[in-house]
Amino acid sequence: CANKGGARTIETLEGFLNSHEFSYLGWVRGKGYLEGEITKDQKGLKRAQEIGDKIVQLLKPHD
């Protein structure tokens, strides 16, 4: 199945990041084939927003 390679790639990247003590914020895998189709993947867009929010929180100065 064509979708299986994405999951394995994410697992490999997660292992690399963890072994080199990088912050791991999660993953997003959107689905789309035609141009612009990825923007219709509501689950992927929601997950991307959640991870973006995590990044903003990490970069905010804590006074």
C-alpha cells in the first residue's frame, strides 16, 4: 500500500531525533494526490496547527 512508507519514514526520523536529544514535537502526515488536495485533509491541517502552537509556546519568552 502506498501510504505505508510515510509512517515508517516518520518512525525513522523520530528515532534519529530522540537519539540525538532533539525536541520531538510530534508528526503530521497529510494526504493528497492532486495539486491543492492536501488543503482538504482536515485531520492533517488540525494536527499541523497543534504542532505549530507547540512551537510558538516553546519560543515564547517566559518572564
